[in-house]
Amino acid sequence: MTSRHELIGRQKELEAIGGQVGRPVPIVVRGPRGAGKSALLDEVASGCRDRDVRTITVELSSAAGESWDLFGAQAVLRALRVRFADIGGSRLATALATVNQLCTPANYDAPAARGRLFHQLQRLFESFRGGAAAVVLFDDVDAAPATVVATASAALRAGCTVVVACDDEGVALELTAFGEAAGQIVELGPLGDRHIGELVAAATRHRPDPAVVPAIQAALGSLAGNPGAVLALCDLLRSQGRLTDVGGALCLADPDAPIALPAGHWLVGLVERTHAFGLRLLALIADSEWFGMDDLAVFASAVDGELAACGRAVDEFTAVGALLCTPDGILTLACPALGAAAIDAVGGDRLRALHLAFARHLAARGPSLGHVLLPLADHLAAAGAVDVGDIDAAALLERAAHRIRPVNPPLAARWHRAALAHCAAADHPRLLDDLLRELVRIGRYDWLGKVLTEAARTGGEPASTATPGVLSAATCLAALHTGAPLPRGTALAAGTTSPTGAASPTGAALPTGAASPAGAASPIGAALPAGAALPTGATLPAGATSPAGATSPAGATSPAGAASPTDATSPAGAALPTGAALPTGAASPTDAALPTDAASPTDAASPTGAGDTPVVSAFGRTSAGSIVGRWFGANEPFGVAELAYALAPLGGTHHPLAAPQPDGWFDPIGVFRAVLGPAYGTPERGPLVLYRRIVDGYRRGRWDDALSAARTLVATCPAATPVHELARLLAAEMCERRDDPGLAESWLGDPDRRGAFPAVRGWVEMGLLQRRGRPDAALAFGRRACRTAVRAAAAGDTTGLHLLIIRHAFLATTLGDRAGLAEIQGAARAWRGHSDRPEPCVTELLVTAMAQNSFPAAQAAAAALRARGHLTELATACLVAARTADDTRPWLGTADEIAGQLGDTGLRTYVRSLARTRGVTLPRRTTSSRSSTEVEVRIIELILQGMTNRQIAAAIRFSEKSVERHLTRLFAKTGCRSRLDLVAAYERGMLART
């Protein structure tokens, strides 16, 4: 039985029924299966018992095997026996015995005996009522619709209130005709979005991530507001491990994967029972781009069925809400999760056989395919690599892909991919090369990875694969965009060498047999990156510096004054090819992400027609394998120049003036777009998209969305990469500022671990110290972190430096550290040096405003941030402006408003404190889009349902501490000392609804 607090979103229906208790009227509760009729009846029963109203629940489904019992007397007897200990007496016992004696098949056959039985059944209900209010609940009456009318009429004549859960409209109308007053029908419609979220929270005992409920609703389609379907889907997803607790919320792992109804769901069972071919029909519709009424004849032939039966099936499935039919006869699934369940039940082999039958039928129409070309291509693609007769399947699929490409590029790519399975060996390299470029152009990197895996599985003969350089570049793109290194042996071809004159860059993998040429020199003044090894015979030119940690292999010479460091290590996870030697003292990498035969592309020149040779320094040339190895193994991001070199076979070029301007954030999608230009398609899914959502959500003040994306990233792509590092750091910052230090610590991880982006980690850890009441320690830590970050910026890692500089400057100004501000100004000027913009950047403006108490500089920074929509950084600019402005009220007001939107409790406390110091009165604002009173009322309603603070937090999607703060305010507002007193105060109207 459903517990009381799990009935969500049915308060109006409960009130409608409760208002009729004690009157001999029939109430019919109607709604589709899964709408919660049984749960509502359970809640009515619980409420009546709390009011000392006698109540029984008659389960007519238990009488399904007693078809002779026309009055359902046996079901009534069972219900009364269950409750006899609470409501029984001698009169009721006598009535029970009398009805039990008369309730026999023989008495139903005799009209006189049947009349006596009905009379005694009415007296039995009178004994149960005992002269007081009584309620009889009839559940599952659809199992015996004729029985309930007679039984309910006996209870009504005895003076009981009758509540019936029923779907049959005829029964409902007949029932509501009984009684002293006209009965009423209570319709259970679909639940709203908020109530579905509360239902998921109550069922899972976890607060759902904001992305979970929309994903479940999208999968359910027409069943999106059906509580039973939602609960069934939640149970299935949890059993599959796809609903997991990440970052304090229930998150859906792999949200792009299909979500299917459970195999035992009533709708799946109905389809299966109604027609033997029902699931196959739905599976084929779900798996086809087009399926219309005209295709039923082919389907009937394929399943050895009758066309008339197939037509009836479509009508029946449409009537129950499983199918939708457009005016032009196209059939679609009303519930996508039902289609996914049908596909699972049918299985891949049987489904491909159905597609093959369709393809053969359409191909049999002869060479003039005409309007059936596109449907034929769709079924051919879904059928797989099978014999379709004399038709040239590869040519047909290519032709169809060319026709559909202008209006549906992803579908064209899917057909193009299918053509590979049918083409001749001689055509395979061309088709594969074209397909890889097409998938990159449309941004389907998940498909790109699958194509590369299939290409490796079918064999790696050079004559049967695309250009080796294209394979290497495509593998790099697929791995970085999907968040998973492809299996060993995938796509990177052997036999290419690093171009003449190129030195092995930081962590770069030299291919099998490739020699690092003698005499390769770093440009004058260039710094050798940390961990990079000088190639054999290479000379380090005058003026170049080699940082600590790099080793000079045998034969390398350093000019006078150049230091040859020691103890270089290869980053964990970087791929070291067969035959490549590690420098002395270097550690052998582990978990290589790409095969040992990974190679740099043969030619570093721009592709034909590019017009310019890529601007790549000797140490900027890096193999695709090394980029992927460092991305997954060493948690190290890539640069524009090295990526351009690795992606040159796909058209990658590096023009410094066209490169994305640094704004303090690592933007891998922007780097890919700068390198590949129009050849690059922005992805719509994957870890890089989630990372961009996190950064954009943080900067624009959409913190709920940013945290949701961070949870999805961790749940879906568990591999440690640079974007995971930044996601965790930003999530830790947001949780800390929302006054949840425990969750912030879990996001931050081991404080001793240092990965990429030292400035961002230093910024977060400095904030943790500051918000935990250790400002002096935070200032000292910030000074050290700034120095480290400036050194990292000199090597190219500028991510987050502006955040650290501004936080450090703000704290130094607050604590009066004027000497420290001078050093911070130098760091700000160094930050500006990484941009080609002539005007001062926001970071420099804010530091200048704090160091020189300059309101114009703060005002200019705030205007720039407001124009960009960066609310989070704008709040800081407003505080700086408030410190220097003559009129602080508008600046503090804006900062306070932003703090409320972000849920940043620390910022809001500081703004309010500063306002009091300046004698400024700020308008009262709420911390969320819902008013405090509305939230408080909802909390009290959930207390009435018996929920704990943790359960309330999950239901309203707040933290448990936030619930406790609301309760504290409620106690102060009402003068109550306990939850019981609070409920009583609410019922007396001391806290009005809004």
C-alpha cells in the first residue's frame, strides 16, 4: 500500500471527496491506468480513520474468479473480516453469518433467494455503519463492472458514502444516479511538472537533478503525467544503475540513451496480448524514419498476418494512446518509451529481418524506384549488411543520402554509413574518408567513434581504410568529444613519420620506427615545456630555456648558459609508441589511450586550397595519439597550434589572428572551431557540450543548470579529463557559495591533488578559506597561488587566472594589504599581455579600481560584464563599484539581486553587512523565484504528511539546511516551539497562503 506522504498532487481531489463523507452519495473516481486511483482511495481511507469514520475497502478484483457472485458479496465479507477487530460487534457478526449463508450459486439462480440476499447485504452495510458516518471504497471495479452497481446500491441504501474507482463511463453514469443527491465524478488528470518532481523525490528518497524529470517526461510522452508510469520508470532506471546520486542529487546517467518502459508495464502487456504481432509493429514504427498506413500491407505479409487485423491493431493502439496518426497517414509512437520497450522485446535480429522484408519488397518494384527511394534506403540502412538481391545497395544508399542531405544531414550520414557495409572493397577507402569528414561536419562524434570502431573491427589493411592521417585525426576528435578513449587498435595507422624538422613536443608519442631528426631546434627565445625531452641530436638555441623536469637525451647539446634539467616524466596515460625510448628517469605511462602505432600526420602543410601553411612551432607539432593520451592520462589540455597540426588531414590550420581570444576560460569547442573552421560541426551532446553549459551557466548566473550539467558529466563520462577537472572545481565553488561546504568538499576532492588549471583550483581553495573565517590564511594562500598561476600562464595555461587575481585583490583591499595590491597589479598586467586587445580588460579595470579607488574603472568593468550577461562576475564588479561610488545604493541593490538569483548566501550576507555600514536600506527580496511564504506553506503541508526534514528537502528540491532555516524562521514568526505547534498555528491561519 502506498504510504501517505507519497500521494502527491491530488489535494483538490481529496478535498472534493472529504467534503461528501457522511452523506449517502456515490463518488466515482475516474482516470487512466496508473493515474493513482488506488493510492487516492488508500489516502481517503487513512483520512477517514483519522477522523474515526468507519471505512472498508472492497477489492472486487479478488472476486474475478467468482463470476457467479453477482453482488460481490464474498468480496464485501472479506473486507469486513479484515476490519472486524476494529469495528465488529454482535450485530455485525450476525449479519456477516447471514450473508455468508445466503451467498451461494444456487441462491443467485432463484429470483426470490437473490432478493433476500440483496436485502441482507443492505442490512450488513447498515450493521457496519452502526448509525454513524461510514465510507465504503470499491477498488479495481473494472474487473467486475456489473457487480459493483448492485453492491454499491446496497451500501448507498444503507446510508454509506460510496467511493468507486472506475474507468467504465457507463458504470460511472449508472452509479451516480443512486443516492439521495446526485453523485459526482472526480477526474484524475495528469500531474504537473512540479508534482512529478516531488513524486520522483518521494519514490527515490533523493532530490532529483533538474534534468531528470524532463528526461522521464520526454520518454513517456503521452504518459508523462501518469504517476504509475513515472514510478515504474524510476524503479527500472534505478535497477539499471542509470539513476545515481551525484553531487547531492539524483542524476540520470547517459541521458541520450533510450529509456524503455518496464517489460511488465500494463501497456506493454496490453500490446502483446491484443495481437501476436503488436510489439513487432510498434518496434518497426519506432525504428523507422517513415511508417504509414500504406506500409501495413507489406508488414502484414512480413509477419504472415492479415491486413484487416493489422488495421484493427492500429485502431486499437491509437484508442489506448499508444499510437498517433497524422492526417497524411504517418504513424508515430505517442510514448517513446513504449517504442523502446517494443524494440527490446522484439530483439535486434527479428527487427532487422522486418526491415529486410520491407527493403526487398520495395526493391522488387524494379529499377525505377521513384518515390520509394528514401523509404527503401531507410529500411536498407536498418537491415544491416545483408543480401538484397541484384540491386546495388551501396549506390542506392549514396544516391538517397545525396538527396536527403540538404534537409536532414544526420539521416544522410546514417545512410552513408550503411553504404560502407554494402560497397566494394575498392570503394571502401573513399566512402570511409568521406563519411568521417561528414560526421565531423555535422557534429555527430558519437557516430564517428562507432564508425572508427567498426572500421578497426573489419580489418586494418591499408587498401581498405581511409587515409591514415584522416583516421588519426578522426580518432582524436571522437575520443575528445565522447569522453572515452576508443579501443586499442582503433583508427590510428602505422607507418607515418613526424615531419622533417619537427621535435617531439611535450608528452608527444613518436611512432614506430620514426626518427626524431637531428638538428631540430626550438625557435630562439622559446621555452621548452615542462616534461619535454630534447630529441636526439637537437640543439637548444641561445636564449631558450629548458624548465625543471625536462631531460636532455643522449646526443642533445645545450648552448652555453642553457641548463639541461633532469628527471622528466611521461604523463600518466600518454601513449608511448613501440620503439620510442623514454628519457633517463622518465616513468613509463599507463593506460595508453591510443594504439602503439599512433603517428603524426605525414604532412604538416595546409590542405589543398587552404592558402597558408599552418603556423606551428617546432614544439607545437604533436601527434593525435599524444593529445588523446595526455587528455585522458595526464589530465592535460591541448593548445591551438598542436591541435592544428594533429588535425591537418581534416583541414586543420592555425592562424594566430583567427584563434579565439583568451577570456580566462578553456574553451575546447572554440579551439576546434578555430582550427577546423567550416569543416567542424558543433556537437549537441557529449562532455564538451556539458562543460560549456557548466561554464556558461556559472558566468550567466544559471547555477542550477550549471550544477545539473556537472552532475550529468560525472555520471555519464567518468573518465578524468581537463573538462572534468574544471567542472568539479566550478561545482565546488557554487556549492560553497550556496552554504553547502560538505558538498563543496566532495566536489573538490583531495586537496593535495594538483591537476590542470592551478589558477582555478587556487581560486576555489582561497574562497573556501575565506568563507570559513580564515581571511589572513586565505590572503597568504592567494598570494602563493597567484605566483604559481602567473608562471603557468607564461607556459600558456591562463584558465581562471582572472578569477584568482580579482578574488585576491578584493580580499587584499578588504584587509588593507596595499603592498600586496602592487604585486596583484603586476599579475593583472601579465594577464592582459595574453590578449591582443589594446583596451584594458575587465580584470585590469577591477584591479585598478581597487588599488586606486577608481569608480570610473569599476563602472567600466561593470558595464562590460553587464553587456556580456556575465552576472556572477558582475556581482563582484558591483561590490567594487559600491566601495568607490558616492551613491552605493544602486550598486549594492544589483549585487543583492544577483546574490538572490544565484542563491549565494555568503554574497548576500556581505552585501547586507556593507549596506548597514553605509547606512543603505535595501529592498526585501526572496532567495528564489518562489516567495518565502509559499515555500513555508509547502513545508508545513509536507509536515502534515509526516515527512522528515530530509524528505521535505527532496520533495521541494532544497538542501536540508535550507529547510531547517525556513523552519527556524517559521518558529520565530509564529512563536511555536515544535512542529506540532507549527501545524496547529498554520491551521489557525497564523501563516496565510499566498
